[in-house]
Amino acid sequence: MGFLVYAFFAIALVRDLQPLSLVDAVPTDEECLSYAEGKPACRNSSICRRSRGSGKLDDYESILPSDLYSRFKRDLFITENDFGMYCDCEEAKGYSGGFTGLHCDLMYEDCPDGTVCLHGAPCVRDSYDGSKYHCDCTRTTELDNRFAGVNCEYEVTDVCKLDSEYDMVDGHWFCTNGAECRDWMKDAADKCDCPEGTYGLHCEQIENRICNMSCYNGGVCNFGSKDYSHMSPQLNDHLSSTEGASDQHCACPEGFTGLKCEIELDRCDADLECLHGSECKNNNGEPYCACSQVAQIDTNGAIIRYAGTHCAQKSTIFCPAPYGFEATDFFCTNNGKCPERPSDPCECGGDFTGSHCEFPVEAPATRICDLPCMNGGTCFFGSFTSDPYENLPEYIDKTQRSSEMHCRCTADYKGPFCDIPNDDIMAGQMIDDVTVCGLNEHKCLNGGECVHDNDFYTCECVMYAGLMCQHEATTHCGGKYNETSFCTNNGACKDILDPSDDSHHPGCKCVDGFQGDRCDLSKEDILILNNRERKHGPASKAFLGFVITLFGIVAIYFLMIIMRRRETSRLENAHVPIEFPQKNISSAAQEQNNMHYLDEDDKSDDDVLQNVQII
């Protein structure tokens, strides 16, 4: 018994001498407040602890990659205060994000590939390598501070005083890790005087990594995500979503933007930037971007047109243009569909609106297209590259046209406001290899001839195909001079014929977006043909024939009734003897049974009136 009492007091003494050598303990509230200078010591529901062991370093090691952990341990963050107290943020529970740091006030996110992003920077999946992630330091939650580095771990320590020639967030170059800015240096690589052991344009790298993104127009390769927050909100959203995400980008000189500085930029004011070489113009104090003057060529040699507030929305399809107008003026953006009539706006999906589908629904046009277009015309933003009527005397008001608005008219009208009847084009007239069908009802291009078919006009083409002979032969299935066997729009022949065989066409395998025997019909063309078929096809004709036949049968039926009634009346009148006076016809009819009609042999003057009752 005495031994047990002795052991109990011995253990108690050891615990009093070394209270925290084995496990962490929870200090009193007064103790936690004392080391936090009166402020809440542990934030975001964390627990205050005291330790003489590894303490906070164990928490850091549970969430951080080894290289970042070594920096935390060395000099980046204090691991505990002088009293051995720290905040337990419960990082070791395996969360994908949360808080860390001595006071649990440092937000972090754990990316799927093991990258850890600090200060609230989000993980972003790389657009070029889907298995890799990087931290977007432009979107940290600490709005009053800026950070850089692989993990957004380094706070900006110096900002250059002079305006930068590159597209920085607030127009000023910055440095981290205690580096000083050298305002007088023009070269981006020399702007920050980096301490030994730090690298990068902002001294934010601890390894001498190679930045290998190809930059255009004088851009300089830089580490980290591209920041567009210094631009207007709509353009910031557009570029952030379309330019792609990468842990490298190009710092662009003035006049350019984009991930690789590939986009030309003209800044109107703080709220409006014009892209892709469009020019900033002003109409009665209202700035706007003139998109009509911009036409670019992509890597495949195709033409690109732009529309929208910033001329940022590029063409996704070109539509059939009326005679005399530039074909590239008629286009839709954001996968809009071509209208049935060139004068109508594009058919847009649910996320976009506008005549070209150039305005996001959540960011509609800042201007109103308000020209007084008449007779079914539609107001469009932009101006025509080529207008066959612009030199007519009626085009006297040029002020509205200069504001990047115009009216698109139906085939029956022309003029700046569609107010002039278009009666100068006659049926069958050939104008610059264009044949006008009917009363300007259809057109055949490239020498095609009009053919009247089921109340509509079609075209008979030679070495061209399509509803208006607009598609030239691109592949020949039976020799270059075979006028019947070819494919358009880069379709492939299903078979190659002998050059002398012009008796049939083997058909074509079409690329996406086209169909038909010669790949000459777009989806819009098919809709037009289907509408014609419904209105004037065999089914419509059969129904019309049925109605006419039924009407004929009914007419014949009533005609027979009328004829029968007439015949009955005639027979009744035929039984009246002609010897009776007309005033006694009714009496004579009643006495018909008393009459006796003689045979030829019995007739005599004495017998004719033998049995007739005289009244």
C-alpha cells in the first residue's frame, strides 16, 4: 500500500516538472490573449495550444510539399511564439483546403496534383497540360496585398514609382523578397534588383527556372497567371475565359494584350478597350470601337471578322450575301445561325444576343442600334465594307453611317434607311455574272441560269453548285473538264471515274457542316428546301388535287339533281292535250283517265272526240 502511494506522488511530481514534454496542452484564455496582444489569438475556429515539441511544424509538414515545408521551417513563417503557444488549424485531417499559419489566418488550397496555393489563391487547371495545376496569384483573397511565387507565398515588397511600359495591374512594376525596383531600367529583366538566391522578373522564384513561352510584339515571358483585372470588367471576363490558363504568360508592352501579346489593343478610356486592330472612335461624346475595318487571316488562310463592344467576338460562320455586297460583311459570332433572309439578324443561342450574336446576355450592348430602318429593314452595328448603292444621290445623310450603324434591307428596298423601292433590277438581267430571277425573287451566281420550279426559282449551274451556284468545284471525280462529276467545299469523291465518263456522278463524302450530292448544301440550305417542300411539294399537290376532285363530284351531283327536276317538269307538261284551252289545263289533267288515244287505223274525223267530256 505504501508503495502505491509513493508511486502516485512520484508521477505527480514528474508531471509538474515537465507538464508538456509528451503531449500538447490547451493554455488558458488569458495566456492565449497575452501572446496575441489582446486580439483573438486563434482564428477560424482553431484551438490554442502550447508545445515544447515540434508543434506547428507537424501541421505544416502534413499539408506542404517538402520544398515548401523547408521554406516554412526556415524563414517564411513563425512556428510558435515565445511561450511555446500556437494555433492548431487541424490541417492534418486531410482537407483539400482551409487555413494554416501561426494564427490559422492564412487560407490555402490543396490542388489535385499536390500543388498548394496560399493566401486564398485558387488552383487553376493548365489549358495546355490537363494533368497539371498552378496557383493564380492574381486572385488572392487578401485584396490589400499582392503576392507572387509558385505558391503565391511571397508578398510584394516594393513597387516602382514610374508607369510601366508593360501591362501591370495598376500600371506599375513590382518586386518581392526584399528586392528594390530600379525605375530607370527599361528592360523588364532588370527592373528588380533581386537578392542572391532569387530569380524571375519579380524575384519571386528560388530556382533559376527557364520561362519558355513564345511572346509576340515585344512581349517578355513571365511566370504566373496572366492578370487582366486592370481592364474593363467585360473584357477581363472575356480574355480570362478565352485566352487559356498557364503558369507562364507574356508581359505585354503598351498597345498589346493576350496570353502571348498577340492581340492589338487601343484604349479609349478606363471602361473601353478596342481589340484586334479596331480603332477607338467618338460619336457625339460617346466612344465606340469601329469593328468593320478589321479583317484578319487565321493560320488556315480563312478570313476572321469581329464584332461586339470591344470587337472581341470573332466570326464563327459566314452567311449568303445579297448581290453587290461584300460576302464577309454577313456573319455570325458565338456559333449563331444564319438567318433565312440577309436582312434579318442571326439566330443566337441562349447566352448571346445582338444582330451578330456578339453581346453576352449578362453584358448587353452599351449602345442602342437606333437607325429608323423601314420596310422590314434591320439595324446592325458596323458598316458595310462594300455597298453597291452608296453612291446614289439618295445617300445624302452620312452622319448616321459614320457611327458604325447601318440598315440591312429586304430585296424590295434599298437606301440608307430602306426607304427607296428597289425597282432597278429586272427579271433575267445579268449583272456582273449574276442573273436575277423573276421580280428579284432569286439570284444565280457565276453564270448560273434561272429555272422556274414549283413556284420557286432554282439555278442550273456549270462547275458550280448550291442554291445560287455559289460553291465552286474543289474536287473533280472524273477529270478537270467533267462538268457533272465534282465535289465542293473540300468534299471527297466516293469514286474516281474515267475522264470520258460523264454519264453519272459517284457522290461525295462531305466535311462537317455540308451535305448533299456535291457537298453544296449547308444546314441553312436544307431548312430552306424543307420549307419549300412543305409548301409546294408532292403532298401539297396531292391535297390540292383531292380538293379539286371533291369539288367536281359535288358540282356534278347538284347538276344531276337540277337536270332531273327539269325532266320531271317537262314530262308532266307533255300529257296535256293541245286541243284544250290553256285556262282549262287543270281540269283536263284531272280527266286524263277518261281519254282514249286511238291507234292509227282507228283514227277518223268522227271518232277523235268520241269519249271526250265537253265542259
